[in-house]
Amino acid sequence: MSTTQHEVALRAASLRVTQPRLAVLAVVDDHPHIDTDAVIGRVRSDYANVSHQTVYDVLRALTDAGLIRRIQPAGSTARYESRVGDNHHHVVCRTCGAIADVDCAVGHTPCLTASDDHGFVVDEAEVVYWGTCPDCAAAALAPSPTE
């Protein structure tokens, strides 16, 4: 998204357009599944006077407004992405922690239908696929330098 599109999105969410909000939106757009420390580092590389707390506050405000999504796979730090408004899932590498998007399954998906919803009105299912990414799998198969 461009800066103008970010400004429009902020206004549509009834948020004031500020430099920290624009900077965080741009970083999350450019780096899907980025963690909080990396967002802070990238924002501060362009705007050194932006405090850590400001970035935390902006991430919370943007998440609450639905402009970004916060995910936190088990054992991982919180990550942020700008892909919102759909029910997509994630695949996570057990070795390096890399994360990629996985579109929601279509057709008959019995595991996404709760066997007992306990009276809840279910509107979303969250699935995390765990495995080994191609780079880590290749590294595990490569001979060690001493061989």
C-alpha cells in the first residue's frame, strides 16, 4: 500500500493520521509476520525519536482497529501482518521460526467444524501448521563441513 492508501485506511478506521502510525503500517506491509522488536528497529531507523512505547501503542491501536493482525504461534513472540479480513492460516518452521500464509481450506473440512460449540457462534477457525521449512530441511540433509 502507498502512504496515501495508509492515510485513507487510518481515517476509515477513525484513527488520526500520524507519522508513527504511517511508519508502522508501512513496515508491517513490507515485512509480513514481523515481530515487535523488528518493527521498532525499522521504524526507528527512519524516525529515531519514536519511542518503543509509541510503537507498542501504535501496534495495539492498529490491531484493535483491524488494520493489522497480531498472531502468536505457541512458543513464539507476537508477530504482525497486514493481511486482514480473511480467514487464512499459517505454517511455522519448528527449526527457524519462519512463518508463511496458508489460504483457508475449501470444500469439506471436518476439522474446522467444532464437534461441540458449547453454544458459541463460531465465526472463525485458527489453524497453525507446524513443520520444517525448505531451507532448514535442506540444511539438515547437507553433509557437515567435517564430512
